[in-house]
Amino acid sequence: MSDLLHTLEAKRVTLGVSGGIAAYKSLDLASKLVKAGCEVTVVMTENATKLISAKSFEAITSKSVLTSMWNTSREFKIPHIDVRNDTDVIVVAPATANIIGKFASGICDDLLSTTLCSCWAKPILIAPAMNTQMWTNPLLQRNIRLIKDLGVAITGPQQGSLACGEDGIGRMSEPETIVNDLCQLLAK
Ligand SMILES: Cc1cc2nc3c(=O)[nH]c(=O)nc-3n(C[C@H](O)[C@H](O)[C@H](O)COP(=O)(O)O)c2cc1C
């Protein structure tokens, strides 16, 4: 684990989870962040909730998971603005081709994409995870360049065996790597 781990202590981390098969690995990521002393707020897309339960993240983070702009609470009256005001850094893991495309295009049609749009000036780390053909798609690569130009950091994807049974580039960075990259981003 990074010797910069102390940079995470008391940091308010927003963990965006979109609808990729690697979403289950983000439970381990959330757990590592909590152990490092972070306050973790999870924002899931509707599609992510079909792959993994919000309840699991709630058990790990001891906080309600946000999935909609319209389920407001005393803490989150206008969720995408309140999340921005309460966050030091945002990490999206896994980041689908869809959420990357929406971020790069300024599309805000759910809570995670709207939060990303409102957080663009904060430190952001994106962990793409998808099938190799999706990752090598020139449109996806253009979107990655666009968000990199905005100053967004990207971790992975890695080469290896993919959930679809293929072998190639597209695996989400391992949670430990994401934590290390987050430390590097915050240490800048
Ligand atoms: C079982 C399953 C696994 C999926 N895994 C991925 C993935 O790893 N990466 C990806 O970009 N899309 C994946 N998709 C497709 C996305 O879920 C789909 O594009 C969806 O619209 C993404 O929505 P979101 O970005 O709002 O979460 C998967 C779909 C299914 C049914």
C-alpha cells in the first residue's frame, strides 16, 4: 500500500459506481477507503444497482447511498450540489463507457453524471472498465482524451481476463491500485 496513505486521512471521498460488472470490486475499494480514514459517500447509477446492492455499500460506509436526484434528505437537499460541497475528491469505479461519454459530452441525466458535471473543478479519478472492443472504440478514446484535457486522472484499465470471457485490455484497476492513484492525485 502507498506510503502516501496518510493523504487520505479525514478526506471526504465521493465514490461513483456505474453499471459495469466490476462494480463488486468497488465494495473492496470502499472498504479500503474507510480503513484509510476517509468519509465515503457512494453515488450509484440506476444500472449499477442492478449489478450490486446499495445496501452492501451502506454497510461498509455507514452512510446512505445516493442513487437519484429526487430522493432528497436533510443532508442532501439538492444532491449534486450538496455532494460537490461535501467532497474533497471524486473517484468513479467502475466507469462505464456510458458514464465516460456523458461526462465528456456534458450530459447530466442522472445523479452521477450531474454530480460529475458539477465537480469538474475538483480532483477526479476515473477507473474505466469495459470489454476490449468498447475500450478501443475511437469514440470512447476521444472521450477519454477530452476528460484528460479537463485535468481528470485516469487509472487503468488493465490487460487480463474479462468477465465476458475474452482476454484483453479492459479490466478495472485493482482497488489497491486505485487507492494508490488516489493518494498520488491528492498529494499533487
Ligand atoms: C452484466 C452486464 C455487465 C456490464 N458490464 C459493463 C462494463 O463492464 N463496462 C461498460 O462500460 N458497460 C457494461 N455494461 C453495459 C452498461 O451497463 C450499460 O452501458 C449501461 O447503460 C451503463 O449505464 P450507467 O453508465 O448509467 O451505469 C454491462 C451490462 C451488463 C448487462
